Amino acid sequence: MKRVKAACLQQILQFSPKEGTSPQYAAQAVQEEVDQYKARLDKLRTQYRILREEVQTDGTVILEIKKQYNTSPVGEFLN
């Protein structure tokens, strides 16, 4: 019988500003979207670790993250 002992996803996410918005508003809106994403992970009690969070000059945020896969145990992946 096969059982998952530990599982983890590593993703690189890009949060981009909407077209046609002012640069100041766009950067703020993107940061709010990133914060909402993190809050949703916390609310769902998904274990995660942010490896890199980088803000580009156009307001785009690149987020590299390791996170729990479904409800599987993460083992040593997040250490």
C-alpha cells in the first residue's frame, strides 16, 4: 500500500499590476493582493515558507514559496 509520508510544492508566483492603472495605485493594489494571498494561506492553515519576495520596478511582485500540498504532512521540506 502506498502512503504519502511528506509532500510539498515549490512555486514561483507573479503578481502583476492591472493594465491602465497609475503606477502608485498599481503597486499598492499588487501588494494588497500578495497580502491577501498570504492571509488566505494562514486562514486555511497551510504551512508555507517564503523563499524570496522581490518587487520589480513596474510594481510586479515575484514570490517564491514552498507550501504544503493539500493536507499532506510536510516533513523536513520547510526546514
